[in-house]
Amino acid sequence: MAGEEHAHHQPGTLTEEQAKRMLAGMNEVIRAGEEMRRLRADMVKLFADFGWTQDRIARLTEMSQPAVSKQVMKYRTGEPLPPTTFSLDQYDVPWLEGRLWGLAEEIAENHDSARCARCLHALARGKKRFTPQNVDELRRLVEEDLMAHRTEMPSSYRSAYDEISRGLDIPARVTATGSASMRRALACQLQRDRLRGDS
């Protein structure tokens, strides 16, 4: 079959393999864009739950007020989200992944030679997904950074990593509210705020 395809390949045209390689990067960007739109929609729902005005949400999300209004109306006709807890002490996998992401961002921002920076950038840009393999890779790189810069980093970095690692090693059987991407984003920000407060 492959030989048949090769035989029909016209000179001066792309092979299927060439087209696949060319489109792979574009598909990643499109997929990441779709995931970000879904995450933003989840955040709009969360902000509406806070009782924030549509104008305020539009300003924060950089959306038009009519677009926010449409999102809020769609949300109100569906099932309401259960209340979200804003505490780092939650042990579902997306929450722990978000905490790891936040810790890695703090390390990468404060240390030019951070080994976790490249993997972190790929995850943040949607080039890599939060799969168990990619999360394990990020964990390993964060561990290496913590060892390499142990004299320069606050002890809170190591404490946070140890807690996150224990949670990821033995995931708790909990049902969390909200989408995985929203929980990761929230946990990432809360972890960064905690680390900055403890530094």
C-alpha cells in the first residue's frame, strides 16, 4: 500500500508524510487555542459566580461586553458550577499538576539556567499536554533545579515540591469541581502567590 502511494506521488508535490510534518505544528497551535477558549469560558463562569459585573469580566478577559453577556447567559441556562474552594490543600491530580506548574514557573523566572524552563514553556503554550509522561518529565526537571539551586532557593520551594510529589505518587480518589484545565490554572496562580508570600 505504501509502495502504491509512493508510485502515485507526483514530482513537485508534497508526500503525505511531508504534509503531516508541516501541519503538526499548526494543529498544536489550533488545539491549544481551542483549549484556551474553553478555559476562558470556564473562568467567565467562575467570575460570574463571584457576582462580578459583566463589564468587569470583559475588562479582565479582554472580551467584548456582548461576548461576555452571551457566555454568562449560556452558563445561566445550564447546570450551575458547584462552589470552588481556593485552598492549596486539595489533592486531585489536575490541582497538583497546577501547583507543580506554578512552582516550575517561579523557578524558571528566578533562575536563567532552570532546566524545567523548556518543558514548562511547551506545556504553557499547548505544545505538550498534561499527560502523565509530560508531568513526570516536569517533575524530574524541577527536582534537578531544586538540587542545582538549593542554596539560592527558599525552603518553601522544596516543601511545596515534596507535598506535590507525594500527592502525585498516590493520587487521592476525590471528585473535584470544575474542568481540569481551570483547576490547573487556579492552582498554578495560588501556588505562585503562596511562594511569593513565603519568599
